[in-house]
Amino acid sequence: MRAWLLPPNLISGARVLMTPVIALKLSEGDARAAFWWIFAASVSDMLDGALARRFGWESELGQKLDPAADKLMLVSVYVALAAGGLVPWWIAGLVVGRDLMIVTFAAWAAGWISMKEFKPSTCGKVSTIMQMVFAGVVVAGAAWPHAALEELRGPLMWAVAMATVCSGAGYALIGRRMMKERRAERGD
């Protein structure tokens, strides 16, 4: 079967297609619709990985498409949230900046490392999950205002900021180490 026809890759592709809808709903101020689209995208993220592992539907395309879909969605959501005044621009800048750094390094390194060698770190996974949770809380709070959701926003935002900085620094160190190893291999 062709890699793009594998169910996990079709699901990841659907998540890519959901992203502009989510951004549009957020830009229109329709937080309730955006919330359910984000929820569906989050479920699809869990489902594609579970299917790939369970049925052996892993592919090189899936190893690239799944994280790309996640990054595209998170970047779009944070930019839309900041543009709508729901989160400060600096938190959106941290999220977008970290992901740009990761994508830029991965693209640059793609010529000499495989995606299997460039695995997400634990801090990176935690950061991504926290970013998703915080975005969900912000959107849910805009859709269904409640004091409990409002109280969670501040602490979650700072936790996301710390996790994002930690993750970015960790990936920077990993990238630095990989570049040193590459130079040593070439005799530079």
C-alpha cells in the first residue's frame, strides 16, 4: 500500500486540513466551533499514532506528516489566539519560535540524519501537550466563560512558557551535539 493511503497518514492529512478551519473559526470569534475542531484534531493526533503502532502502519511519510500537522495546528492556533487578544503575543511568539527553530534544524539536518535519529524529547512532548491543554482551556474559556477556567489560565500560561523555553533549549543542545558529531565525522 502506498504510504499516503495508510490510515494514520490520511488522518494526519485530515488534521492538516482542519487547521485552516480552526484558525478561521477563532478569527471569526466562534470559540465554540473552534473548540470542537481542536478537540477533533487532538483525538485524530492520538488515533493516528495508535493505529500506526497497532497495525504496523508506520512509514517515513507518517514520521514527517504527523509532527508537521501538530506544529502547523499549534502555530495556527496560537497566532489566531494572539490576534484575537485571547493570549499575549509573547506566548504565541515562544510557541511559534520554538517550532520554527525545530523545523529549521530538522530541514537543515535532513540531508545527513534520518527522522528516526531526531526523536522528540520528553521535555518537547510535555511542552507540546501543555501547549495543547492551555490552548484548549483558553478556547473553552472563551466559548463557555467560567471562573475555574479563568483561574487556570495564568498558571498554565507560565507553565507553558517554562516548558516551551526548556524544550527549545533542550532541542538547541541536541542540535549542537548533532552538529559537533557531524563535524567530527567529516574531520572538521
